[in-house]
Amino acid sequence: MTDTANTSGAQCGCLTPEQLRILREHGTERPGSSPLNNEKRAGEYRCAGCGTPLFRSGTKYESGSGWPSFFDAIPGAIGTTTDTSHGMTRTEVHCAHCNGHLGHVFPDGPPPTGLRYCMNGLALTFVPRDGAS
């Protein structure tokens, strides 16, 4: 499959085979394997497939799930579909721009939304806010 999404890894051919498996084939990375689990700087998380901003660092929290988790997304940045794979019904989250698979959203998150966007770290890139250390 040729990927023609806009500004990031996919267009320059920089996506790894594992990122392509997650974003385009609805794969999942191993829990606890993403360096983004430990990312604490201010900034935004973008789609690794096209560069679309998806989540702000202020919505990230430690869910204990093993994947980067957020309680809210940037308005209009994501879409959802029903996922019935693996013998269960879940809500899949994808990038609204390139339709790349990001992860799933669950109704067990913290206030104020009560949502847990459980994302594959390889489906995201982190862009620190200017001056964030």
C-alpha cells in the first residue's frame, strides 16, 4: 500500500514497518514498550502517519495500562469506529485526517471526560512546546 498522507513520516517514507503495521493494519504494540509512556514535557502528540495534532500534553495521564493514555483529544482530530475483533466490542480510534489506527477509547478514564484514550505510542510523534525541557 502506498501512503500519501501529508506532512510527517508517511510522506517521507520514514515510517518503520512496525508503525505501518499499527497505523495501516490495525496492529498493537507491546504494552510498556513505548518511550512516550515516560514523556512528561509540555507539547503535543501528533499522528505519526500524517502529522495531524491529536492530543495535548495536559490531557495525558498515567493509566497503568502500558500505553500512552489521554483523557481528551483535540476537537475534530480523531474519529472512532466499532471494533469487534478479538471476541469483544471496543471503540477504535483513528486519525480523522489519514484514518491511521491509533488505539482504542474506553469509558474508564479520569474526570473531566471519564474517557481513556489508550494509544499506540508508535502511532504518535511528540512535539515539545518551544522551551519545554
